[in-house]
Amino acid sequence: MTAQHQSPLARFTGDANPYGGGDPYADHRSADFPFTQYANLADRQLGAGVIAANDEFFAQRENLLLPERAEFDPEHFGHKGKIMDGWETRRRRGASAGHPWPTADDHDWALVRLGAPGVVRGIVIDTAHFRGNYPQAVSVEGASVPGSPSPEELLADDVKWTTLVPRTAVGGHAANGFAVDVEQRITHLRVNQHPDGGIARLRVYGEVVPDPRWLSVLGTFDVVALENGGQVEDASNLFYSPATNTIQPGRSRKMDDGWETRRRRDEGHDWIRYQLVARSEVRAIEIDTAYLKGNSAGWASVSVRDGVDGEWVEVLPRTRLQPDTNHRFVLAGPSVGTHARVDIFPDGGISRLRLFGSLTEEGAARLAARHQELGG
């Protein structure tokens, strides 16, 4: 196991006050972590899962990846005790009456499969509502294992785990954030809590690093999709929902599963700028406004740029959009670029943007080189 440097951020330690009624989040401790600009690689919508845990006596491991914030019901008890919205293990005990305390090495663990392999930039371990029953410390390790390994295969002695978050004291009822600077493609995590306790939610922010062999077999694919390595660089407005929603897998399932801006009261317009998986030839476009019925964008255009200093070339002129509709456009010819921008007029939202095409020879070569460099 190799350790890497991890940059500290806002730190929370110690117990939170017992719940005293009212809004349980009123005294929840949190901070603005800069790495949350990246996509959550542990998103269930991408295919992430908690595939094993050594103990989940009080609360199930799968709760870690639920998309909504943890809820707290002070009256909710079951046969095993208080039911918590998170992953909670039983209290560890020592080996004998003479030493009833757990040892320094005792800990509980959960194995997490990332929804998309990538470079991890930051991790949030949220102990919301675990006020006196949170772990004393946490640590997180990452591994790059091809295919779909079983828990037994991941726990085998030949798997190399790299420390992403060293053992660090955390606080109860707090969003504990950790910046990560390990330049390695990660497929699985091992989340450890020392010696026991409960974690409500896990978020793993980073950049997707796709398998270039898979993309080459696909031929034509969505070159801006998050799961293929596309990412949002910036957006004009994020008032109601994140712009990254527009490149998530599948169709939108509800209104807040897309991108929606606040109402404009000027003559401007809103936009999102993307980085494609690599240099690509774009041949077709989909703009979906699913579930945006009274608040979809009125018109949209799409532009492509080749290189960070290239000129924006409009490949789809300003076009009328219909509410709750998937719009498809075949381009007259391929447009080569590394970046794309969707402009909506005047405001509103779209749920998904798809840019179908294929990698150029140069794009494929750069993607393969990065994949190899990151240990893929």
C-alpha cells in the first residue's frame, strides 16, 4: 500500500450536540469544497455501487450513495435499535474483560465500485445525524482493477491499494471534505471507519478517464457524455441545478434532473461550455427538454471549438425548442473540435445534450496516452 500527500481543507472534529428538536440540519457542519466542481464518480446514475461491507448491523451500506441528503426521524426505531439513513456498524469490543476496548488497528470497511473510472480530486464523507455514533477517524484507499471484480477478488493480497485519504479524525454531524492529489485512474474504493460507527453519505468527485479500447470499438458514440470522459467546464447560471446533469447517462427522470437557470430580466442568454472526451468529429446532436414543460429554453444553438484558442464555429444555428421533447439534428458534415458550447435563449433549461461522433486519429492517440499514464 503506497501513501500519497493529501491536502487538508476545513476540518470538523468532535461530537455534535444531541438532537434537540426542529430542523436537524440547523447545526450540521459543512463547508464549500472547491473540488465539488467535478462530477460525482460515485453516482448511482453512473453505475456506482457499494458492493460489500464487513458489517452493516444498524444501517445498510447502500445508503452511502443515495443521491438525496440523509433524513432523520427521531421516532424511527426497529428491532436492532435506532434506524439511521446511512451505513452504521455495531460497536466494536476488545478481546477480553481485561481489555474491553478495540485495538488501534480495528476498523470497519466498505468496498465501493465507482460508476465511472477516473482521477479522484476530492472526497466528502458526511456524518449527518451521526452525532455521537460517528467514527473516530476515516481513511480511503483506491485501486485500479479491470473488469467486474468480486469482493473476494478485490480483497485478495495481489491488489494494490493506494491511500487517497490517510487516517484522519472526523467530526459528528458534519460534511468532512478531503482534497486528493493522486494522479491515478481509480475504479474501486475501500472506505474505512476507525474503529466503528456510522457514515451517512459518500461523494467522490473527479474526472472520468474512459477506456480508449472500449470507445474505439463503439466507433460512433456520445463524445460529450460524462461516462465517456466529457465534462462541464463552466456555465452562466447554476441557480436551480448543476450543468453536469446535461451529460449524465439516460434520459432525465424529473425536472431537477436537468439544467435550469433562474428567470432572466435582461436581454442576455444562458450557456454551458463543455470539454469533449478528446478531439472528435461531431456528426449529430440531441437536445432533450424532458420534464421541462413550462420552463424549457425557447431556442438553442450549439458551437464547437478546436483547441482552447480556437474560434467558436456554430454547427447548429439558433433553433426553436419544444417543451418536454427530445430534438435530433443531423449535421450536413462532420465538425472537428475539442470543446462545445450550448447557448439557450433567453433562459430556462435543457435536460440533456448529446453530441454523437467519433475520435479523430489525434484524439484517440492522446486519450490512449493519458489512459496509460494514469495506470489504466
